[in-house]
Amino acid sequence: MILEPNMLIDEMSVLRILDQTLLPNEEVFIDLKTTEEIWEAIRKLRVRGAPAIGIAAGFGAYLAAKNIEADDFDTFHRLWKEKLDYLATSRPTAVNLFYALERMEKCALDNKDKTIPEIKALLKTESENIRLEDIEQNKKISQFGLSLIKDGDTVLTHCNAGPIATSHYGTALGPILLAKELGMDIKVYADETRPLLQGARLTAFELHRAGVDVTLICDNMASIVMKQGKVQACFVGCDRVAMNGDAANKIGTSGVAILAKHYGIPFYVLGPTTTIDRNAKTGNDIKIELRDPEEIKTMWYEKPMAPMGVKTYNPAFDVTDNELITAIVTEKGVVYPPYVENLKKLFE
């Protein structure tokens, strides 16, 4: 593990996270004590990556419960549910956020006959289990993903799906970091990933620190390295997968998939089964988050790099059509088309 993505410090009633917005120049851990602070950290991408968001939400739900003073379950649940509903508004696309909050609430509801202190103790255990399960899922995803590449291959990745976006190896970066541990030589082209530069700031940072041979490229350079035969596979993470195999990931992912299809390069989506939304039949059912226009126009510049008043469109994610995806790699194995049938089998 390269960096500790988050940590519950129960005796201090805080969630300690690495502030990803400051990377790669500063490694700063911040303590979050209130629901509002945790909401802001998720919304402002201080903690990001679908699994890490879920872990933070689970810990946040526990801390919210811990701080509620109530003698009966109905009062406790009413006050706590307000906090859960508020956390759920932090980001709309990553399904792990809702999975964690719903799981925490179910834990409380299933034990409503117990005392409030007993329920709080169970919620603490449940929040810890969400993280521990993610660690195991990361390990298995990494092993299955590694089976899809061979020593000497070069992988292209988009955005960031490494240790700081999860709880251990990561998803899309997991096989690469595992390969490094095993002494294999896997090279990486990392798309910078406009407009928030997660590939440049985070993926390149993690891989370089781990000693992986990583080359940073602009997003619009993916085509030329594929055409030149420099890429043998594409690995990307996912924030939500529909039951037909359509996959939402950071904006620009679908373009990478289209290029890979054109050049005959396998395109793999890696993520835990918790990112599969059984209520989403297709990608059309996935809500796409729209973000602040200033992320495009002014965020990274000393002076604005667009005319004042010009309209912008800043979706945080796009949906890659299932026909462009070679396989979806989960902790339960590598899933190939037809996805409608084979994704369903994961839950049987």
C-alpha cells in the first residue's frame, strides 16, 4: 500500500483522510469531525474514487450516529436519517456512496430492538467491515486483472483507480502494482485526465513512487501511442456499472474505449461488484454529475484561459457502451459478454 486513504480514529471521533486535492505537491492528512466536513470532502474531491467514497461514507455514517443523543430508536433513526440523506447528496454518480449509506442504515434497522449504545457499536463494526471487504476485493481484482496481461506489456489507463482511490492496491492500478511486487515489467501510459488531472496528479504520482515505469501523456495523445503499437491493453476503473455492462467512469473514458476498439486493443473495466447497480438496466439509467465550469476555465491557470461569460459543459463522467468493453474484472472473476446474462450470475 502506498498511502493510507482514510482512517477512523474512534477515540477522537474523526475520519482522517489524505487530501487528494493537494497532491502531488503536498501530502496532507486532514481530520473530519462533522457530517458537513465529510460532505464537503467528498464533494470537493478531497476523498475520491468510488470505493474510497463508499468507505468515507460508511465511517461518516457511524460518526454521525455516534454523536446523536437519543433514548429511543425512532428518535435516533429520525435524526440519523437526516444526516444520511445529506451525505447522499454529496455526489450523484458513484454507486458505492449509496451502497455504503444503505448498508449502514440496514444494519441499524435490523437491530432496532437493541439499545442505542449497542446499535452504535454495531455501526462501528459495519463501517470497518466495509473497508476490510474492499481490501480483500482489491486483492482479488488485482489477481484477476494480472491474468489478462503478460510480462513486458504496456497498459494505458485513464483517471485514477489506485490505492488512494480505494483501500489497498486499487482496481485499475491494482494488477500493475501487484506485477511490480512480483518482479514483472509492466509499463504504463497515464492519461492526464482533463479537467481535474487525476492521471497527472494522482496516477503518475502513485506509480512513480512505486517504481513503475510510467509515462504521462495528454488525453489527446492516446490515439498515437495506440497506433504506434505501444499499448497492449487498457485498464480503467468504474464508478457505476449497469446490468447490461455499460460502465460510467471519469469523463474521457468512452473516448479511450472507442480508440481501443479501432486499434484492436482489449479494453478492461475493473471494479468491485459493489459498483454494479442492479437497479440500472443500461447506462441511460446512470445520472451524470455536472461540475463547476471554473474547473475548465480558471482552476489551473494564473489567468483565465477562456473568454469571460463563455458557456461551458463540464460533465464529470461518461458512459462507455458495453460493446466497447472486452471484459469487466471483479473480485468474483473476469466477466465477458453477454453482460446481461453474465453480470446477473455474479449475484445468484
